[in-house]
Amino acid sequence: MKQVQTNLRNTQAQEYRKALRLAIALPAAAIVTGVLVMLIGQENFSRFMPPCMFSTLTGWNCLSCGATRATFALLHGDLRTAFWYNPLYVVFLLWPLYLYTRLILSLIVRPYRKYVFSPTLAQGIAVAVVCIAFSIIRNLPFYRAIFY
């Protein structure tokens, strides 16, 4: 019985160390990627990006139109310009930060318990409704008059 408990503790400790390494590696990778993208520059980066097929075919902005420019604006610390390019994208970027904060806190408060994020159906429906509504609203004339 004691051997089983020892094996269980070792397994939990290994999982904890793996989660902690991942929690450190993810922001480090994001920082390195951000620095590389800033060094490349928006002009050089956008040469490799294909045009938006939805926008090309319909003439309307898609859900993610402006997200690349918003990312560059955020990397340069210009939140206002990033919000101007694509407000929903900027707001949705807060979601991974929230999940990462929950992960770190769960590792600190309950170090040997498994962290599981399981979104509910209601959350999925809410996100879908917000995305569809934003896609429609951003192509209406009054939205363009306000933001463009």
C-alpha cells in the first residue's frame, strides 16, 4: 500500500513539474515571437500574408479583418490603434490571459491537482453569438462612419 502511495506522489510531482515548465515556456515563447515580429516589421510581414478571401469576394470586413495590424499595434504598445483596427480581437485577447492566470494560480494554490478547463455549451453559444453580431455590425454604414 505504501508503495502505491509513493508512486502516486511521484506521478503527481512529475505532472506538476511538467505543468510548471509549460506555464513558464508559453509566455517565454510569446515574448520571443513578439520580439521577432517587431524586428521584422509590419511592412515586411504583410508581404507574406495572403489577402482576405471573404473581403475580396464580398467587399465586407470579416471577423478577423484588421487582426494582424492590431497585433502589430499591440506589440508597439498602442492599444487605441489596435482597438480601432479590430475591437473584438483586442477584447478576445484577454481570454488567454485569464486562462493563463487561472493556470498559474491553480499551480500555486493547489499544486498537485490537475487543472482542467472545460468550457460549457452556454459559453460556446455566447462566443458564437458575439462573433456573428460583430461580423454583421462592423459592416453596417453607421459602424464605418464611427470608426473609419
